Amino acid sequence: MTKGEFAEVDAALAGRGFTRMVFDLGRIEELLDLLGSPQRAYPSIHLTGTNGKTSTARMIDSLLRAFGLHTGRYTSPHLETVRERISLDGEPVGEERFVATYREVEPLAALVDARSDEPLTYFDMTTALAFAAFADAPVDVAVVEVGLGGAEDATNVLQAGVCVITPIGLDHTEWLGDTVQDIALAKAGIIHKGATVVSAAQDEEAARPLLERCAEVGATIAREGSEFGVLRRSMAVGGQVLTIQGLGGVYDEIFIPLHGAHQAQNAAVALAAVEAFLGAGANRQLQIDAVREGFAAATSPGRLERVRTAPTILLDGAHNPHGMTATVTALQEEFAFSRLVAVVAVLGDKDASGLLDLLEPVVDAVVVTRNSSPRAMPAEDLAALAVDVFGEDRVEVAATMPDAIEAAVRLAEADVEGELSGVGVVVTGSVVTVADARRLLKR
């Protein structure tokens, strides 16, 4: 394979329109039929929800590998390369395998495109590439995160035996509906006949459509707070230690190298999903050493991820009020900052004022900028919203991400003499914002 081949394939995928949405399962079904239905070659665990999907998927993947299974994991969006979306045994697929899979899928995609009014989307293609790569590997199990919603998402060709629903809140209202109930209804679409559903605790408005869907298709549901949940959590260096009530019993002394009560919740959901998949439950527990090993190895880049010290720089992809509430709670509970400055850049369709309102009590100042997405909110518009929330003297505007990080570090270190241990910067507002910052800071 030549060096330019991956770049060429990457560009061809991007040419399909990175953010173009067409909700029509017919095209992806046709493509997968032409490929010989690779998604039927292995069992799957299918995840939907508003927040916590990727972290939960990564924990499920890590747990399954601790039990000796070969895994395929499909998540989105990516931080640095599209290859992150398709992981085999916990690692992004290599460039060579990615290109080879694309060469196999592309001619058949061209046939489907020729017969359709709308060509396959970027997400349709990456979904097909993932399912084909998993069949080819082969994997023992696929862990698959929906792209958007559920019922009409390209991944909803799986009809998975285990479905996971992380917490549901308001996001993507232009596609999924204006109420939590509408959004839950869309997400409930991944629940198929006879499935086992593992659900995080939900508001009544979200729980109802999920329960109705389970009754309609004869699915069994296990709910956080009744069948499973976090019994205890305590802070530890680099993360937290949990005791979890699983479906099959109590699992104690579980260390996860991730911060926040929301990650403890994700861990409980992940464990219950793996128990359901491996057939644990009703006094049949999973082997505790493997559970501990799987959780200790879990990572979640861009989720309260520490990329620098002195001053501490954290990256967090919170991009809706539900997610930002969890982030702010974790910042207050687990990080003893004497001074904290936020760098914020958001997409134009997000509730920027809602995000800023939540950040205001926990940060001393905010630097607003724009991220690299074509859908980014202009920095001046975000600044106007920030001034309304923070007041003019606590807001600075930067044209670019490098300038914003530099300004935030300067503001964080202002008036601090000597020791910088209590000083921090948090970069947040969007996964794109985190990806931009990560490229600069992880070098």
C-alpha cells in the first residue's frame, strides 16, 4: 500500500459529506446484502442514548476482552482519524486494513448509489466498513454505538440480542424531536424481538417509550436502580473505586481510571450489559478478577482527560446541558482547583447559553473561540452569549484554538505565585473542540 492511499480513501469518504444526513435504512440494507450480510457473522451489543455511549462502549469492549473475547467496536465521532471509529481488540484498525476493506466495499456502494436518488452517506459507508472489517477479522462480538437516534440509524440493521440505553436527554432536537419522549421513542427503535435491554436510570418521560417498546416486541429490560446499580464509590488517585450491584451479584473493589459519578453509572451499565451477553444473572456472577482487569484497562479519550500538568489541562467533550451537568459535578467533586479557566467552542446548533450557565459557577473566566467544524458557532456570537452569563471582565475571545489555550493558561496562572498545582484549564463544548485541542496538546 502506498502512503497516499489512506489519505485518498479518507478524502473519498469525506466527499460524501461528513455531516450529510439521510435517514433511510433501505440503502445500507442493500449494500450489506451485496456484501453477504457481514453483520450476521457475529453477535452484537448495540448502544444508544444521549450521553455516555462511547465511554460505555469502551468499557464493554475492555470487559469482553478481559474475558478472552475478540472484539470489534464501532463508535463515533472520532477525535483524530476515522480509523478510531472501527476498533479490533481495542485498537483502531490499521491504514492497510482500512484501505483493503474500503476497496472491497466501494464498488458495491457505487452500485447502490447508481440505483438511489441519494448516495450513501459518510456514516452509511463507515458502518458498512465496520461490519465488513468485523466479519473479516473475525470478531467474537461487536460493540456498536448508534450514530444518531436509533430507529432510522444505519446501525439498526443489527437486531442485536443485547441493547444498551444510556441516559436520554435533549440533543439533536432538529432530527429527533423537541421532547425527551420523542427522543426516547426514536432511540427505542433499536430494541427488537426477544432482546435483553440494559437501561441507565431514565426520567419518567424517557422511561415510558422504552418500556412500551419492550412490551411490544417481547424484550426483557434490566434497569439501573432496580436490577443493578452503583452501591458505593470513592475517589482514588487517577479515578475512582466502585462497588457495583450487578445482575448476578455484588462486584467490589473495582477501580476505573475515569472521573465523575456519570462514569460510575456508565460502568454499572457496561457491567450489566456484559453480564447479559455472557449469560450471568440470578446468582451466577462473572469472575471478579476479569471484571477488575477489564475496568482497570478502560480508557475514554476526551472525557475529563488530563493531557498536561502544571497547569492541569483537561479535555471534555460535553456538548449539551445534560453532559455538561455531569462534567461540572465531577469538576467540583474530584478536582480541587483554586483557579480554573474554561476554553469553550461549540457547534452552531447547540444550546450554548445552557452550557455557559452550567460552567459559570465553577470557572473563574472563560476564553471563547471557534472550532474547526464548518458548523461551528462564530467566536463573536459565542462571546456575546458568554458576556451575558459571565460579565465582560470574565470573558476573553481568541480567534484560534492555539491562541485560546495560550490565553487560558495565562489567565489561569495570573496572580498565582510559585506552586501551580491548584490551577487548571478545561477545554470543552464539543467533541470537535476537544479533537482540535488534543492535536495541539498530545504531541
